[in-house]
Amino acid sequence: MASGAGKSASFVLLILNVFLYFIVIAIAAWAVNHGIEHSHETASVLPIPARIFPIYYPFGNMATGYVVILSLLAGVVGFTTSVTGINNVIQWDAPNLHAAAASSLVTWLLTLLAMGLACKEINIGWTESNLRTLETLLIIGSGTQLFCTAAIHAGVAGVARERSFF
């Protein structure tokens, strides 16, 4: 009986995460593209240490590069994990739930890493609105990914209990 509630909660959270991670990918990809396009003219007047990095972000602060790259990585991994997790949750058997639980945990840890750097960027100082949106989505995504990971792990425990009775 409880497995139906866990299955529906996991399914809804995975659908929500697909949309959240897609938006994170779009914003982070825009920021990387903007940084690459404007690196040459902006970084050419900077002193030596800043000139040797391949991407210089003309917006944000010194933590922007780390936040953008890790949020792009977390977004791609999260989107892929959420799409494959939907298939695993629909099947709702032990091997598929174990795969979904492991990938969901890895995605949550990557999202926490990106969220921590986003919090550091917020702490350092001013960023423009697109980066604030990315930071906000990373914070929301880490929370929804936590709940999704917990729901999938609860489903694994429920399926394991049901298997032990037979």
C-alpha cells in the first residue's frame, strides 16, 4: 500500500527535476557561451594570471566560473538521471530502484557541490539577474533532489521488505 505513495511521489519529483535541471542547463550553457564569446576582448587587457584561463566571465565575481561549470555538469547529470529515473520508477522493481537510488544520490551530491559554490558566490557579492536565477534554481534543485532521493530510497526499502515476505 505504501509503495503506491512512494512511487507517485518519486515520479512527480522526477518530473519536476527534469524541468528544473533543463532550465539550469539552459542558463549555465548561456553563461558559458557568453563567457567564451567575450573572453578575448575582455581578458586581453587583464594582467597575466587572468589572461591564461580559457574562459573569462565579464559578469559576476571570482566564483562565477566555478558555479557556471559545476552547475552545467550538475544540470546534465541531473537531467539524465531524472529521465532514466522515471523509467526505473515506472518499473518499480528492486534492480531498477537500486539503479535509480544510486544515480539519484550522485546527482544530489553534485547539485550540493554546485549549490555550495552558488552560496559562496552570493556571499562574495553582486551578480546579475541570470546568475541569481541560476543560484536560486540550484538551491531549489538541491532540495527537490533530496526529497526525490529519500523517496526512491524509501521505495527500495519497501520493495526489499515485500521481497523478504515471499
